[in-house]
Amino acid sequence: MAAKSQPNVPKAKSIDSITNDRTASQGQWGRAWEVDWFSLGSIIFLLLCAPFIVYYFIMACDQYSCALTGPVVDIATGRAQLSDIWAKTPPITRKAAQLYTLWVTFQVLLYTSLPDFCHKFLPGYVGGIQEGAVTPAGVVNKYQINGLQAWLLTHLLWFANAHLLSWFSPTIIFDNWIPLLWCANILGYAVSTFAMVKGYFFPTSARDCKFTGNFFYNYMMGVEFNPRIGKWFDFKLFFNGRPGIVAWTLINLSFAAKQRELHGHVTNAMVLVNVLQAIYVIDFFWNETWYLKTIDICHDHFGWYLGWGDCVWLPYLYTLQGLYLVYHPVQLSTPHAMGVLLLGLVGYYIFRVANHQKDLFRRTDGRCLIWGKKPKVIECSYTSADGQRHHSKLLVSGFWGVARHFNYVGDLMGSLAYCLACGGGHLLPYFYIIYMAILLTHRCLRDEHRCASKYGRDWERYTAAVPYRLLPGIF
Ligand code: NDP
């Protein structure tokens, strides 16, 4: 992709020519205060269509063995009507509602009632009470980081059930997949609506609320920055990580169990998808403290985008590969499987090292080594809404000197590996890489827009030193 949206890509300058600009940005940064027509149109489209997109994918697997065009062709040729498809769709059931309530309650309890003990015995793991980034209003929140512990205990219980207790079938998630979808939607809408009302009437930090005057934008992108109940129940941290991401690996395990039940064995493609995605999930929880400094937590407000997205979009669409492999038990040739594994691991390596470089750099205030050398730095400053001047640094070494978001490239390589594990029979499992490419490109543009308003001329100096966003020479 050519760098069309950035017509004036500046040439790379020598870092020595970069001087610190103390006249950097003033005023507001963070999520938008005003909504243009394009954003409004996209938001209304997403609010109306996203639940149907998720339904369409899951229904296509359930009724058409994951053939994405199946429902459209049947309707277009008169072989089926919408009402026929709907009539064959499993409704919400009491069992699914109980299961889902139990699941969410269990995760809430693990989150709120069990202070982290993993950091006491796991060398290198940072958990327990940690601080987030400075919010636009100048607030620094504290978080109880115990996601790894929640993930470990949940999976311990899952394996204990599968091998010893037999309280429930390991295929339970697959067997209730569509009824559970309705429950996830109810929670997603309930929590987003609650967050909106809370933002208006009883916000946790009124100074960090943003009102655009547009109801749809406020509902989708959120009003409150860090809604909380009590001191510790933080909506963003809870809904981003649990129940969705803890569930991700369980959902995959349930799909593997179903594949074995239906076809008598688990294929190497299913093993690859389970292993590569488990690495990503464990990495997320191992680095939950780092996650406090990512865009989701330290820049996005909590609305439908995060609330519904974490409850429905993530667990249902990020697990499409495993679901597909239940219907199509692909067994890959050894070279194909090795290629997928290599791509997944190299992608993960870039993703992790790039994120680690920035984290290390920020934590040590630049007093560290990146690729064995003292890092190159751009000093920058910004003003929070309370008028306070803050200083920060931008890293220009390591992967952050190759491109401004090379961490996204690693993520995209990993995402492609999951899809390639499903072979070339159908388009459906490739939805993930298409979606991730759109998400991360959009995120990259959104983040750069925000950084430009936050750092002003200091950000310009960074884009001059590192001219490309994702791929050097291309974009
Ligand atoms: P980044 O980790 O890239 O964070 C961007 C922020 O880092 C900027 O807003 C800025 O914040 C700071 N920053 C930017 N450039 C520099 C620099 N050169 N030196 C120091 N700090 C810099 O973005 P995300 O939070 O989006 O992503 C984190 C990871 O999560 C990525 O690897 C991404 O791939 C992954 N991800 C995965 C998703 C999924 O659905 N699977 C969704 C979203 C992300 P500041 O204001 O502090 O300067």
C-alpha cells in the first residue's frame, strides 16, 4: 500500500539534527471532541451491522459448514428465505444463560477478590498493584494486575474437569455456541448502556469524561475514560481481558475436543491454531502491566466499541479458525505446518520484542540498551487538561526506528499464520487477517493523529526520523 494518506512523507533525518522542541502541543488530546460526518456514518453502520456480521459468520458455520456465500446464494436463488435460516438458528436457552452467568461471575470474583500472588513466585512477572498512564486530565489510576492468575486458575479447573472431575463435557462451549452468543450480546449491550448512563450521571472521574454532543458517537466510543465501581473494579481492564481473552483459549480447547468427538482425532492444524493463539493469550496476561500503557487502556474511552466488542466480537470472531476446523478437519502436510509455525513464531517474536523495547525504554526513562546500544531518543512534551506540562520520550531505535508501528507488523504475521493453518478451502477463516489489517491500519492512523495533537512539533520530528508507519518503503 502506498503512503497515500500521508502525502508529505518527510525524508529520514539524522538523529543528531533533532533538537528538543519545548513549544510542543498545547490543549486537548485524547479521543475526539467533535464528530465529522464520515465518522458518524461509520459508527451508525457498525452499531447497526456488527451484531449481524457476527451472527452471519457463526450461522454460516452452523448451517452451511462455514461456506460464507452459502446463505446469500440460497436466498438469491430462492432455495431458502431469511425466515428459514432464522427458524433453524438455536435460541437462547436456560442452560446457556446459567452457564454464561456462572462464567462471568467466576471471572468477576477472580478479578475482584483474589489479589495477585503470581508475582510473588514467578521470576520476571510483574503483577499486583500497578499504575496506569497519566490520563488527559492528569489522573494516574492504580490497577490490581491479576489476569495471569485468573487465566491459570480457570485453565487448571478446565483440565481438572476434563481429566478428573467430569462436571461438564469439554465440548460444552461448542455445544452451546449460538445460545451463548445471545447471552454475550445481552451483556455487551447492557454494559455499554450502563457505562453511557454512568458517564452522564455518576462518572468516576468527571474531568476525564468527553461529550461530543452526538449520542451515537458517545455511545460507541464512550463518555467515561476509566469507569469504575468501587476502588478496583475497572471496566476497561476487566472487559478487555476477562471474560473474552481468558475464554479465547478455552473456546479453542472446546473446539479441539469437538473435533476429536466428531472425527476421532485432533488434526495438526487444530493443534497449531490452539498453540499459536495460546502463546498470544499467555503473552497478553504475562504482560498485563505493559498492557496498561497500550491504546485500549490509556487512550480509548469505554463505550460500545470496547464493551460489546470485548463480550461478542472478540470471543466469536477471533476464534473462527478453531470453529472452522471442527467442520473441516484440515490435516496439513509437514512443510505447510512447519511454514505456518515459523511464520507464527517469527510474527510473535517481532510483536513481543517491539512491544518490549518500547516498554523497557519508557520504564527506564531511556536508560537501557536496545539491540545492544544506547537508544536514540526524541525528547517531547505535552500539556494535560489541568494545564500541567509533562515530559516524555520517543524511541527511535530498535523496531521503533524501522517503522513507527512495526509491532503491528508482527501481529499481522501471527494473524496470517492462524489463517494459513486452515488451508485454502474456504474464505471464512481468512476473515481474521482481513479484519486485523483494517483494524491495525486504522489504529495506526488514529494513534498518529492523537500523537500529533499531543506532541505537536515533537511528533513531526519523530515522523521525520522514522518516515514509514508499518513497512519501510511501502507504507
Ligand atoms: P502501541 O503499543 O504501538 O502504542 C502506541 C502508543 O505508544 C502511542 O500512542 C504513544 O503513546 C506511544 N509511542 C508511539 N511511538 C512511540 C515511540 N517511538 N517511543 C515511545 N512511545 C511511543 O499501540 P497499541 O496499544 O495499539 O498496541 C499494543 C499491541 O497490541 C500491538 O502490538 C498491537 O499489535 C496489539 N493489539 C492487538 C489487538 C488485537 O485485537 N489482537 C488490538 C489492538 C492492539 P504516548 O502517548 O504514551 O506517547
